[in-house]
Amino acid sequence: MAAIVGYNGSVKLGATGGTDVVANIQNWELPLAADQYDVSVLGLGWKQYLPGLNGAVGKASSFFDTSDTSGQVALMNAQLNGTLLTINLYVDDTHYFSGSAYVSQLDIKDPVNNVITADYTLQFTGAITYS
């Protein structure tokens, strides 16, 4: 399998792949997880599990930019108002993960000796697809 470089990735908002690119994204992550239900029984000596519900809490980091009204400002307003968004996390120009998410946390960092950054925590609800 060929390696994929990260610099071709992006974050876009909107349905069907998204059209609103979030500016100045430095990185994003999407840990996908499934609950594991313990169904172990006496006498086997080994644990046994069944997969349960899937879910994800993603993160994205950016250089803070309030002129990006259709990207960063939209994420900020979604956090302030509890608005559900369609988030598209691109690994390259054509392949992406997509799902509905709330911006559950927004961390803005304003250091005296560096640029202002914003970290977004994305609580996905429902299914996530890969295209």
C-alpha cells in the first residue's frame, strides 16, 4: 500500500463532500471506536466480546481566522448555538470521512509569543461514511 501524505488533507463543511473549506487547518484526527460488550462465561479462561455501538469524537486544529466566515466562524457559531453540521474530513483531494457532528468544544489559544490557534472537538452523531 502506498503511503498518503497529510498535506493534501482538508476539512470542509456541508453535505455531499462539502463546499465550504475551513481555512488554515493544521491537522485533524478521527478516532473511530466501537463499544465492546463482555460476554465472558465461566469455565473458558478467556474473555469474550461482542461489538456494540460505533461512535467518534474528532478533533481539528487551525490558525485562528475570523475572516473565514464560511469555515471557522461557522464552526464557532455552531459551538455557541448547538448547531448540527455536516463535517467532511479529507485525507486527499477525493477521499474523505463524512458525518453529522456538533462542535462540543472550542479552545482558542492566544499566546504572547506566537499566533492564535483554535482547536475544535467534534462530537459525531449517527453513521460516519468514507467516500
